[in-house]
Amino acid sequence: MINELMIIIFAPLIAGVIAWALDIKGVREAIGVIGAAVPLAYLVKLYPTVMGGELIQYNVTFAGFTFNFTLAPMGMIFAMIAGVVGLAAVLGIVSTARSSYEWLFALMSLTGVFGIFLSYDLLGFFIFWEIMTFGSFMMVLKYNRKASLKYFVLSVIGAYAMLVAIGIIYAKVGSFSFVEVYRAFSQDAALGMVGGATVFSRSEIALIFGLFLVAFGVKAGTFPLHVWAPDAYTETNQSYTAMFSGVLSKTGVYGFILIYMLMGYRLMAEFGAFRSAPAFGYIIAFLGGLTIIVGGLLAALQEDIRKLFAYSSISQIGYILVGIGVGTALSIEAAIFHAISHALFKGLFFLIVATIVYRTGKTTFADMGGLAEKMPFTFAMAFVAILSLAGIPPLVGFASKWVLFEAVISQNLPILGGMVFFGSAIGFVYLIRFTYAVWFGQRPTDLDDTKDAPLPLAIGMAILALLNVVFGVAPGLVARELNKVIGEEAITGTIWELNLGFGRYNALAILIYLIVGIVIAGIIYFLGAKVRKVPVTDTYQSGNPVTMEYNLTIRRNFFLPLKEALAFWLRISFDKLYRDIGSWVEDLAEVLRNYVYNGNAQSYAWYLAIVLVILAIWGV
Amino acid sequence: MVDWRLFDPLFEYARKRSMWIVSFCTGCGGIEMPPLATSRYDFERFGVMPNPSPRMADLFLITGYVTPKTLKRIIITYEMQPDPKYVLAHGSCPLNGGIYWDGYNAIKHLDKYIPVDVAIAGCMPRPEAVMDGIQKMMELIETGEADGWKRYKENYEWYRKNQDELFGEGWREKTARRWIPWLMDKKKEVKEE
Amino acid sequence: MAEEVKATWPKGEEIVSALLEKAPYAEGSVRRERRLEFKVPADRIVDFLRTAKASGFELLLQITAVDWPNEGEIELVYQLFSISHGTHAMAKTRVPRDDARISSVMDIYPVAETYERDAHEFYKVVFEGNPKLEMPWILEDEDREAGVSHRKDFDMLGYVKKKYKILDRFDEDKENYVI
Amino acid sequence: MMETALKALFILLYATFVGFMFMGIIRIVTARIHRRVGPPIYQPILDTIKLLSKKSNITHGVIYDFGVLYALGATILAIMFIPLGNIGVLRAYGDLILITFLLEIPMLGIMFAAMSSGNPYAGIGAQRALLTMLAIQVPLGFAIVALAEFYGTFSTYEIVMAQQVSGWSIAHLPLLLAAIAYDLVLQAMFGKEPFDIMIAPGEISLGPMVEFGGKHMGILQIQHAIALFAETLFFSNIFLGGAVVTTFASPVLNTIASLAILLVKQIAVLLVATFMGAIFPRFTIDQAAKFYWKWPTIIAALGAILASL
């Protein structure tokens, strides 16, 4: 009987291959959806046992290496995120997929993600990391070669960094499995405390941490390494982006948490703490803070709907990194909580973008507008997503952000607190820009017959929106699971209420009083006189008559003053930096090709002579 | 839906004591507004407040002569105001064209196009006269005679006929589209139209 | 003209003579202190203004159109002003009334664009080279179609009576208004 | 249950009435600065009754109405969390960050309604309101961080209790800096003169408010009244020591005394904002953003750092 873990990991891949092979319109979608639903079903079946504390082990020996897979509570939480958002995204792909090629590689990346969350040794982790990257790269390649090239180059740099780090660890520790690696590092930390000779020297530990930072930083899209994300998220099938940014970026976050789990003590012993946060953690947190601000501000200045949400998902990952960086049990719980809520509302947002792009065929804000009447269901979903991402109390976005704020500020880190607070306003800002340009205002004439979302996409959106609301009103549900994962009662309180000791948040009371408030406002509203519906052109333009030819909505360049205020900072762009490095490397290669490998035998003879002379002098 | 007749005295008092003026100075009397708002006369004592948007304004001051071009804007602004709305006309020009009686571009009889509740004499009445006009308007509201808006609603066809007679049919679209070719710098199209 | 015996203004005489040398086709005289007058044929107005601007007349104050119905001509008065000499000058040209056509001086004095549109709007004088001549401006579309203009042969009062349909009850001698 | 319902109703009525009185005070004080007589103090109530009693209203769609209702609902929600003497309903859950967010959410509702009206002025007004909010978020964030770190707790009620013991917050230097920064931020939250570019009457005819007529504007007047009351109450609770009076025997007297003290503090905060508003001309949006990102941010950051030492 094949072990459940194997089914969870490989079900999507097998379904993908079959779907790709069969390539029959109806059957392909069905197999794809089954491929995404099966792992989720098994995860739900295994949920009580894993959360009960008993780990499910399974070892596979293959080509001389033993891969052991374990379903630990941490892996379970992330796998559940991948399962739910993956299923919703796959439902989206049903209606937006162009060919079976996309089915194969979307489900392949889903397999990679499940493999990462379930593998309990570095080698398996790396292999599935590569499968996931390859799958997502092929998805982007289909749409735009240049964007995929940039994504490929950065992912390869990340992958090599991770490979080198794993190599160093394997050389010193002699085994890949997390258990031995963890024991080796904690022994090392203990030795380091006592002052004995440690297995890893200080520079080696710094090197490993740096390499892991780069590797996971690329995938999570932290500030200096975020340049691939806007292009990769934009140039692919939009409902796949829901999975791409909702789930795949969580692997980067899982990686950072892995650093804590494996090497936390060793790094703490080595580099000490910075005002009650581990020094190495503060680096991650500060990078996360920068990512929030940079991602948010750039998101506000975008003209393309997909780019806006790409930058927005980078900035939301910044929140999670801040949570991880601070390093206390509460802040890591907050980070995972925000990872869950981010996956939910970002997946929902990208499905909404997929619907809009699928129905209108347009992607820039300039030629969209007034879709609220034409696509009421999608607008309702967008309204829930906006409330959740902007952090409006009754929804999950606020609950996770609130826990994160409290965790960061209570650790006496004022600068990080300020950055996180600024981030919440930025989220508010670019969401209103999106809402104004897409849903409200004057509708261009060619969008008049747009229909609402197709059924599979609608189901996908409904699932995520429902979860957004349920986890928002009852954050205790998530908090209790997180306490089990971290093993410490950081967030107490009932199902409706979160209690952190120095701050309490009651979601149910908020919902009740908000409804009471809106009911009171409604009563006052309906006491007033009848209301007359007025067309868009009957609007006050200093008395001038207005017809549909006039452009009544500011869709282009909505935040021009912000762009002018930030003109100085916008000149510094890491994207340009990497492109310059790329072109510089190309020129260097050009020079080499012209002078060194110029193909005539005579210069090769000279090189041979020189090498022999050197060897002779060396006295070999 | 609810029958508010019981509270009518309160509503009339509130409408009387809080008239918001559309800040749209239509003619030469617009310069009389600042003295009213500043410390010597200060109509804010009566709750009168200038307000740029017609959607929340009640009182519409026609300050002086009205040209057809301005009348188009006045009609549009007047129709945007929610219902209990009042018009206060300054000087003799809105009544019979005043000194521009033979001008081709001055409206001779404003009452044909929009209902006027109170008219103040004086070729640009002094602030005292305008304050007196506002007092008179408040009296009319108190006694319920300020029914210009009711007249406009009941015989709207008559008003509409007069307006279309002066401006021609469909003047709103024509005026709106008048500048578009020049705004979009498409001068040639003007010839073909 | 009434002001025969007047103290001529020596400085003005120099300016006029200097200008007339450069523009022989024009005649110029000094009306009084700080008031010069030039008569220029219609086709040479552009060169005249170019030389005027070169010799110190920096500003074009106004282009006024005067309608002479019995002579069948429209007189265009270009009023210039020279800050350096501190004097005002009028350059008058005559254009036939029925198809009043003259070339635009926009390239010399950019401000002329608006004055020419004004003259065109009310006196139907066509200024070749002015792009914005047909642009809607002061007159409403209805007035433009009805051919409103300030030429003397246009019956303004008749148009007003037709437009507002209320003036016919006025007594012509304006003593007693009956509204 | 019944008792909290009564308390909630009392808070709501008290907040609305005092909020209207505050709006009246603002108009009278501004008038007296202009050496004018100024309207009676109950003028905002008359304005609201007139607006609500309009005989015909317009709407631009469902979101246009729902946005306005949401704004008033969110403000009513916010007022319940801020401790009001000893009759706060949700006092135990009055969390600094939660209240700061709740005081910003009505703007979301108003902007949703304004934008769905499709008026270009509303679009520009919403853009400016967003940028103003982006600008004030930095000093506001640092001020809240300073408070939270100084008292080590986020619950407003515990902060009020701590202030009864250790004196007003503004007595300590870090929180004095935070209070100054927060007061500048209040200027923009009230929409008072130097930073009211978002509702500039002359320039963009009241920005987002341009399309609100009749009862929509009436509801927004009520919302503005409660928001004024809520913001001043929040400021006087966290910086000016709130009011916990236990000297009298019967709780009713205690409540009246604490409400009176709070009222005095709230009016003081209001007058500071009104005086500043009556004197300053209006900043353009990038001047406002640059100003807020320079001085108030430096002051608040200094306060936060000092508080965290």
C-alpha cells in the first residue's frame, strides 16, 4: 500500500502527466482537479493525527540516499495552505488554461511544493525545490521568454547557493536528515557556549547563513532579490499566479523558518542578540521591512493590474519576514498566521485578476473601468479581498497583521514597528487605486457586455473568500493550531478572541458592533426620502454638461504626486543594477572571446608554453 | 415612506436657519458675496454657508445679468440641487434685462427659464439689501411660500420649452461636444461635421 | 483735421521718418505728443509690422476693426506701443468689406492670435495663417449660425427681438417700457 | 446584555450630541478669530436635520450608498472601543492598534462611495485623501510604537490606569514628543486647514464630498461628528491621562465627573486644532507629504527610540 505521504506528494504530478498525455478537453480538467484535490483530502484525513502530536514517518532509499519524509505540525500547516490555495488555483486554471502544457507544469510545481513541506532531509528538500522551480519556470516560459530568463537566472543563483550550503553541512555533519543536522548544530552551539572547538567555525556559519539567506530570499522575493517577481507573476496564466504567489512564495518563508529550526541556536550563540531579537534574525526582519515599503510604494505606481498585485504580494511577504526575523515564539506564530492569511487573500486577488483578464482581455488600468455593475459576484469577492488585505478588522487580514504588530512592537523594536505601520497604509493605498481604476467610474464602451466569472473560477474564489471571513471572525481557530505547531501557548483566548497578555482582540464583538452600526446607519438612510438613480454623466463638472466622450475617471498615473515625491528614491532600481551587471558580464565574455579564445593555434601554443614554464618554476 | 408632516415646523425651521449657497457667482454681483461672509455683515449668523457643490446646496444666488452661456450652466446646476431649493435674483437684469435690454447676449426674463423666489432691486444691491433679501427668503420658507422648486417640477414642460426655444433642441450634448474637436486637437473634423 | 497749428513733437518726427525710410510704401504722421499714426496698404502690413517691431515697437496692444459701409471697406487698426521710445502708434489698413482677407501677424506678435480671432468673430475678417480662427469662442453656436456680427449693416435689435420674443412690446422711442 | 445595550446607546447618543457641539464650537471659534459673530452652537444639528429632510436624493449605485453606511457603521464601531470614563462598553478590548485602524476605516467607506460616483473631482479628492493618509501613517505609527513601548501594553484602558499612577503621558519626554507628532497628525485626521487639501472647497469642490447630497451628506455629517468626538477622546485618553474618578459614592456622580473632565480635555485638543486651522493656508498635497515625512516623523521616531530605551 503506497504510503499516504507519497500519494500527497506525487498525486499532482501523476495527474499532470496523465492530463498532458490525454489532452482531451473535458477529461483533462477533471483529472487536473482530482490531482489537486487528492492531496488535500489526504491532508485533511491525516490532520487530527498529526496535530495530536504523533509524526508520520516514511523513508525511501533511492540511488544510495535515504530520503525520509515526515509530516510534522509545521509542515502540515504549510501543506494545508498549499492544498487549499492550490485547489482554488487549479479550479481557476480549469477555465483559463490554454493548453495541456500548462496543466503538466502547474501540477508539477504543486508536487514540488508538497515535496518541500513534507521532506525531512536536505537532499529531498533541494530536489523538490528544483522540481518546483522548473515547473514554475516552464509556466512563465510559455508566455514570455525574457521574463522567464530573469526568473531562471535568479532561481539558479538561489539553487546553487543552497547546494553549496547543503554541501558544506553534509561535509561537516555527514548526513542530510534534519534530525542529525539539528543535533549537530545544537551540539555545536552548546560547545560554542562552553568555549570548546566547534565543528563549524564562525565564518562557515556566516557563509551558510548567507547562502541560505540568498536561496530563500530569491524565492520569497525579499528586497534586493525581488526583481524577478513582477515579471514572473505577470507573464503567466493568471490563475496559476494565484498558486505562484500564494503558495510558492511560502516555500521561501518555510525555508527561513527552517533556518530557525535547524541552526537557530548555533546562530544565536554565534552572533548574539540585537535588543532582544537575534542578530541574524534582525537582518531578515530589516530586509522584510524594506521589502514592505519598496513593494508597497512600487505597487501604488503601477499601470498594469497584474504588476500591481505582483508588487503587493512581495510587500506582504515582507510582513512575514519581519515576523520571522523578530524571532520570539509569538512573532513566528504571527508570521505563519500572516502566511496563511496572505495565501488566502492573495490567492483570491489573483483569481479575481484572472477573471477580469479572462472576461475583458485587458490588463492595463487605462482601458478598464466601471465593472462593478457588470461583474457583481467578482466585485463582492474583490470587496472581501480588499477588506482582508487592507487589514479591516472583521477579516483575517487584520487578525494576522494585529498579532504581527503586537509581536514586533512589544519586542522594543521601534524602527521595525514604524516600517510595519507604514506598510499597512501602503496596502490601503494601492488597493483603492486598483478598485477605482477597475470597478468604479465610467465604463469604456467595449466592456459593456462583460459577463461575470465562469463557474470553476467562481467556486475557487468562493472557497477562499469563505475562508477569509471564517478565519477573520474566528481567529482563535488558527491561533490554537499555531500554538500546537510552535508548542508554546503564545496566543491564548477563546475561538473568537485572541489574547496576547499585553493586548486583546475580540473579532466577534467587532463584527456585532459593526453590523449594529451599519443597521443604525441603514435606518437613518431609509428614513430619508426616495432615491433617484443618476447616470454617470449627470455629475457636477462646475455646471458644464458632460457626455460619455469625456474621460471622467483618472485611470492613468493615479498617484502622480507620490511619484514626484519619491522621484529621488525611484532612480535607485535594483532591476537596472542586475541588468547592468548582466550586460557587463556579456561585455567581459566578448572581450575574452576576442582576445583569449581567439581560435588561432599560435596563441594556444603560447598559453601551453606559459603554463609549462609556471609548472617548472613551481618545481613540480 | 414615513409620514413626516408632524415634524414639518422643525424641518422648515432647519431649512430656514441653514441655507447653503451654491458658490457659483453668475454675474457682476458676485463681488458682493465676500462682504456678506466677512465680519461686517456675516450671513453665517443665519447659518448661511457658501458650498461649492450643488448636490448639497439650497440657495442659488443669481448675482446680476445672465448670458445664454451662463444660463446653460445655471440650468444644469439648478437641476442638480436636491429638492427644496430657492433662487434669489439680484438687480434688475434677471427681471427684464436691465441695462442690457437690447443686448443679444443678456437674458431678458430669467423667470421663463428657472423659477425665481426673491428678487432684490439695485444694480448690484449693497450687502444690506442682500441681507434683507435673505431675511425675506427665510420668511417665505417659514410660511411655506418659497415654492419655486414646486413650480419648476409641476410645469417643467413649460420651462423646458422656453429653454429649448432659446438654445435649440439637445443643447446639452451640443454644448458638451462643442469643444471636443479642439481639445483633442482634431481641427480638420470641424470642417466635415 | 482740427489740430493744424500744434507744436509738433520732434522726437516723434524722427521715429516716423526713420520708420518711413525703411517702409516707403507707408505714410506716417505725428498726431500729437506720444501719438503716431501710419497708413499702410493691406498687402504690406506684415513687413511694416516686422520693421516696426525691429525699430522699437515691442508691444501690439490691440487689433481693432472699424466698419465703413459706404466706402465698402473695413479698417483694421494695429495699435502698437514702444517702451523704449515711450510712444504709441496706430497702423491703419483698409480691407474690402465683402471678402475681408489679410495675412496674420501671429509670427511677429504672438498675442495677435487672440485679437485676430476677436476681429474674425465679430467682423468676419479672415486672417490667413491663424489656426484657431474657427475655434468656438465668445459667440454661441446659435448666434454664429444666425450671423451675428458688429458690422453696421447687421440689424442687431431685430435679431434680439426674434431671439427673446419679448422685445416687440417695447415702444420704439424708449420712453415707456411695457414689459 | 441589556445593561451593555443601554450603555452602548448612551455612548452613541452622547458622542453624537457632543460631536455636533464640537463642530459648532469649531465654527464659532473660527468665526470669532475672523472677528465675526458666527452661527449658534447648535448650527451643525440644524444643518444635519435640513440635509436629512431633503425631499429628493440621488444615488450613483449600490456601492455609493453602502460606502456611506459603512463609514458611519465603522465610526460607531470605533467609538465603542475607546474607554469613556468607566462606561466604556468594549473597554477591555480597546487596543491601540485596533483603534488607530478603526479611526482610518471610515475614510475607506467614504472613498468607496465617492469613487463610485464617477466624478473627476471625487477621483482627485480620493487620491489626495489617500496620499494624506499615507503621509500621516509614518508619524502616527511611531507615536503608537512609542506609547506601546513606554507602557509595555497595548490596552488603552491599562494605559489610562497607568497614567493615574504615573501622571499624564505628556509629562514624560518620549511621550511628549509622540504627543506633539500625534497632534500634528490629528490636524489632518480632522481635515482642518493646513492639511485639508483632500476636501479643498475652491479647488476641487470638496473633493470626495462633491456628489453627496441630501441624506448621504446628513449621514456623513453625523459620521464627522462622532469621528471628531472619537479622535479627541482617544487623544485625551492616551496622552492627557483620561479620567477615572472614584471620589463620589454613587457611580452616576463618578461617571458625570469623569465625563466632564474628559470633555474639558477634548475641548482643549479641539481648540488647539481649530486655532492652527484658522491661521494656516492650505498645503498642496506634496508639500503636506514632504512636511509629514520630515518633522513629525523625526519627532515621533525620536520619541519611539527614547521610549524603547
